[in-house]
Amino acid sequence: MTEQIIAIVAPLFLIVSVGYLYGARWRPEMGITNRLIMDVFMPALIFSVMIRQDFHPEQYVGLMLAGVILMLASGVLAWPVAKLLGLEWRSFVPPAMFKNWANLGIPLYVFTLGDVALGGGVMLVIVGNILCFTIGTYIYSGKLSGLEILKTPIILTVIAGILINTSGLLVPSILSKPIDMMGQVAIPLMLFSLGVRLTRVSWDESWIGGVMALFGPLVGVTLALLIVQLIPMPKLHQDILVLFGVLPPAVINFMLAEQYHREPEQVASMVLIGNLASIITIPALLIFLLSGT
């Protein structure tokens, strides 16, 4: 089992480590790279999955519903914790809800469960982005703007993918192959980008980051284990949801906190220390999952 866990986590953390070492040495500006991931490579990955003939969105309804419940319940449970610790709830609740489903989530599902998990991972990215740019934006800004979600390339890609998938149209290989190639860039580039981000960890609010590093995985995995008992879904989808539960906060939390002036330093600490802590929490969860197989 030890060798199996190493085989799963080693590619993840080795690529992240390369990004960290490169970032520590050269301090690159990753704004353009991160924009390319979100606007080009991640949409290409999602689109290439959705236009496959063996991809059927309806089979993921249970997993998507479970993901929504997990995120909302995590937010509900985070609210009293924020009040108890005297923290601004609008800066503490979102990192508990919106996890690193892209940069770390999709690679984790694929390396742990195989390529068959890619479709489920993509669907969780979709529901996560929808909630983040609606409810998440509302929490950070205090204003609800549903139109923002329609401006994101990922959601536009999803709409196009669903239309093509349900219509039965076949995308010619002259288009599908380059799209698939760009999608394959997404996973290693997301991990590399995460490593570069970790070079900018702020220890000024480290205790808050430590709280989230414990709260997020503990609550997320516990909720996932409860939800899979309530919502019928295949074993593969159950495992994806449990892995989703252990994920640390997404970087988008820091971006939104900075945009709407919601304690960005504290949110940065929660995001970055939470991602650092995943070096421990992810292998610990894998030990639990694999010991039960």
C-alpha cells in the first residue's frame, strides 16, 4: 500500500516542487500563465472530455448534487467557527467552500483512480465554478450578480460542450486533436503554477491558515462520507467525492478577497498554508481509502 500511495502522490508533489524551486529562484510573474490556464487550457480539457462519445453528463447528476451539498454544508459549518474565533465570516467561509478542484483536484483524481475519474472531476470543476462565481461572489462582495458566471470561459465551454454532446454532432479530428493536446497541458501546468504560488506564503496570519488547514479537510471528508450514504452513486463517484473533500482552498478565494477587500492577507494564508498542509492530509486520506479496498 505504501508503494501505491507514493505512486499516486509523487507525481503531484514532484511537479509542485519543480514549480516551487523555479518560483523561489526566479520569482516569475504567473498572472499570464494562470490566465491561460483558466481561459485556454482548462476549457480545452473540459471540452475535450465533454465531446467524447462515451461521455454522458446525466450519469454525473448524483455526484454534482453531492458536490453542491458538500460545498454549501462546509460553508454553513464554517460560519459559527468564524464567529467563535472572532474572524470576518465573509473571508473565512468561502475558503472552506471553494476548494482547489482544478490545480490539485483533477490531477489527484486521475493519479488515484485513473483516467475514468476525469469526467467526474470535470463536472465538479463545473459546479464549483458556478457556485464560486454566484454565491462566492455574493459572499465576498455583498452583491449578487448572476451575469458574472456567463463571462467565464469555463462556463461558456460547458455550454458549448453540452450542446455538441446532446446533439450527437462529431467534432472533426482536425479540431478535436489540437483541443485535446491543449487540454493535456492543463494538468501539469496547474501543478507547476501551484508550486510557484507556494513561494509566496505569508506567515503573518499563519494561525488562521493553520485553522483552515485542519478545518477544511476534516469537515470536507466527514461530510463526503455522510453524503455518499444518502445519495446513491457508483463507487468511483463516491471516491471522487471523498477526495474532493480533502482538497485545500482554491487560489480564486484570494483573488476575490483582494478584489472585494475582504481580508486578503488572511485569505492568502488560508489558501497557501492549506495547500502546503495537503502534503500531509492527502496521503493520510489515501491510507484510509486504500486500506478499505
